[in-house]
Amino acid sequence: MGCASSRQFGARAAGHVEPEVLASDTSFTVNEVEALYELYKRMSFSIIKDGLIHKEEFQLALFRNSKKANLFADRVFDLFDLKRTGVIDFEEFVRSLSVFHPKAPTSEKTAFAFKLYDLRGTGYIEKEELRELVLALLDESDLCLSDSTVEAIVDNTFSQADSNGDGKIDPEEWEEFVKKNPAALRNMSLPYLQDITMAFPSFITRSEAKD
Amino acid sequence: TNLNAFEIISFSSGFDLSGLFIEKE
């Protein structure tokens, strides 16, 4: 059953890893990988049209605005760019998005969120980084809080997460923290990925028609 | 000030990838 769709997919996504391989390595099924290709294709041909996702294409897809700078989008783009090439290819797109699948292991979500918030890649989430994240969030939401309120929120969070009190959150402390506060991982699960073949049915419809 | 910064971040639309899946005109 998957032969026709795989051949068709291979021709359309030359150079990419076979959907069966991506499906076996991730939380997606083969059909879901193929549906994701619809989304990928739309994104990767939106501005530069070279079949790779550039940062402005990523921003355009997220915000409908290719120029909109956002700390979260920047961080996610850099983490999706597993091969450090400055662009996201289909394999990177699927492997990285898989972490956001509602059924992906919590350990993967926990590790990804840690890297996301470890803005300087030091191996710790530092107070200054958390402050930066909160300020970015306020800026994004057009909210205004006093410096002392921001400080209190950051201090309160650190008092919960930094159990050894050394002023930074290490991966073990982060793991403990998200176990006690699972809502901190809410943005690491995208319900859309549960029904991706419904959201992007056109490829599946075509490939099943061929089958 | 009892707010937990990571939970606030996690619930913010600016820190969410849902936009990728919303149909654009």
C-alpha cells in the first residue's frame, strides 16, 4: 500500500529521507510524514522557493509576517536546524516537529524545552535568561509590568526550580520542576499534529487515489 | 507574584508553534 505513495514522495522530495525511515524514528506514521510534506512544501517555497525553510519563511508561516522578529521563533528555528546549515530541510523539520507530537515522550519535550530556554547554550537556564524570556513574552503580548514585578516572578520561579540554590537551573532540576509543574510543557504539545492528515489531506488523497 | 514564569511562557501565543498549522489566505 505504501509503495506508490513512497515513490511519489521520493520523486517530489529528492534528497530527503524516506517517509518510512522518518516514521520509524519519530512519533509520526508514514501517512502523517507525507501530510507534513504538504506543510513543508508550502513553507519552503513561500519566499525563496528552493525547497528549504529559511528563517524568514519560518517567521512568515508562524506570524504571516516574514520580518517579525521573535525570540521564541529564533530559538526554535535554531534548534530545528540540527545540521547547523542555517536552513531547515525536510528531515530536520519532521524529526524536530515530532517532539511536539502529543504522543511524543515527555522526556523529549522536557529536553527540548530546556534547550529552548538555555538561550546561551551554557547547559543551564540562568536567571538572566529567564528574565529575558519573561520580557520577550511581555513585549509580545503588549503587556506592561513593573521591573519589580518581573523580578518577583523570576525570583519566585527560581525559588521553585533551583533546588540547590546555585542561581541556575540544571537539567536535573528542570526535570524535577516540570514533573511538579507539567503545565510548563504545555507549548511543547501541538494538538494539530494529532490530526495532521486531516489538516493537510491533499497529498494523502492523491497518493491513496494512485494506490 | 506567585506566578510561575515557565507556565506563563508556556501559555503564551508568542511561545507556541500553532501558527504553523493555521491556514493562511
